[in-house]
Amino acid sequence: MVIEIVSKIIKEIDAMQAKLDSENLDNIAQLIASSPSVFIAGAGRAGAIMQCFAKRLMHIGLDSYVVGESTTPPAKKGDLLIVGSGSGETESLVIIANKAIDLGIRVLLITTNPDSSIGKVADHILEIPAITPKSAATASMSSIQPMANLFEQMLLICTDAISVKISYIKEMDYDQMFARHANLE
């Protein structure tokens, strides 16, 4: 039974992959690779996935930070804020995105809802057309998975794929990346 569920989840992910904008993904990888510093924000489970993304970017050699951590430095004009939010309406993330805009920091939103409050101020958007409980598209789509599982899975896969593309852009091999792995664990 569980293996059948795994198969259905993989089919849902494959269907979502077919709806992604390949050119936009490549452009986003280039944008991130060329940013002086990258600041990452998210809330809940999407926030945990965004923290994984920040770590992957650090392994590639980028200056990447998680918003709200005690060791996060100030962002500067020209830096990039990446917000992962299915709804694009999470109040704390809306505030962070607006503050970034006020500071001259570019904003990239990864979302199911490009017309959201954050989407309206974002410089760049990566739309993941998955259903979530807060998605307007929910009525026309279905998933065997609850909540925003499909969005979160696609968020992880897309940010991992972007990380791999950036490692190619930066000509960073896996040995170099592993050398940047934490060693006080």
C-alpha cells in the first residue's frame, strides 16, 4: 500500500515538473549566482526547506544567510532576498519582503501564488503551480497528499536543482563543496 502511495506522489511531482518554466529556472540560477549576498526567508515547513537551500548555497561558496538568525549580517542594496511561501501572504514574510524593497534589496518569491502580496512587490517570481490549502488553483487540481505537501516537495526539488545549476556556473565540484561542510557535528 505505501509503495502505491509513493508511486502516486512521484506522478504528482512529475506533473508539476512539466508545468515549470525552464527558462525562468535558468535565469533564477544565474540571478542567485551573481548576487553579492543571498538572504533566505520562509515560515513553517517551507521555511525549513528554505534553510536547506541556504546551506546548499553556502556549500557552493555563496554568502547566504537565513533571515532572523542571530549570525545574519545586514543586507545591502543589490543583495537578494529569496522568500519561499506557498501563499505569498504569510504576514511576517510580507513585512520582510517590503522591508527588503525599502532597502534596495531585490526580492525573489518562490510560490504557488504570483498575484500575492509578496508577488506584487517581488522583482522575480518562480511559480510552482501546486495546490495548497491557501491556493486559488485548488479547486481545479487534486492531490492524494494533504496540506501543502506537493508545493513543499517541489520547493525542495527546485531549490536543489537550482543549487546544482549554480555549482556548474561557479565551477564548484563536489569535493570543494564538501570541504565547506560543517565539521563540528
